[in-house]
Amino acid sequence: MTLSSTSDIQDAECDALTKADLERIAAQVNPSIKVKTTETQLAAIYSFSYNVGANAFIKSTMLKKLNAGDYAGACDELKRWVYAGGKKWKGLMNRRDVEYEVCTWSQR
């Protein structure tokens, strides 16, 4: 569903759309994750996968490190994904910083 900036959507509708997006991403990426993960690691993975696409995550070094049990290394990979069109973007850097914090929350 595409929304325009003038769309008048109620909170319940927004929640339903967000839930559907998360369920779609989870269904795409969960089968590729072969190790136990924390809720915060999954939250970071879902946010990242929603942003770059599930296929990009599935093919990523991040997933390879995660499945090898290198949780810290997997979270570190997030910070590499800050380019769009060959340029480093501040917005992507900010997003990855937040995802990194969420990903590493359980490692503290």
C-alpha cells in the first residue's frame, strides 16, 4: 500500500500496516538465520532488512557472521551499509548507528 503525505491514517491502521511489514520481513529473513538470537538482535535485523531489502540481508556478510556465531562481527557489519548511489549518507549513518546500538544491546 502506498500512502501519500496527505493520507489521514488512524493509529490502529498505522499499527496494522507496521505489523504486516514486520511479519513480511520476518517471514523472509527468519529461515536464513540458523543461530539463536535475542529480541534486540532480531529488531535490528528486521529494521536493516526492511531498509535494504531481505535479499540483501540474506546475501550479506552480516548474516554469514551471525550464522557463524560472531554476533559482535555481525552487528559491526551494519555500519558498512551507509552508502547510496556511491555516496555516504548522513541519514543512513544515523539509522545504522541506532540499529547497531539495538543489535549490541544484549552484548553489554
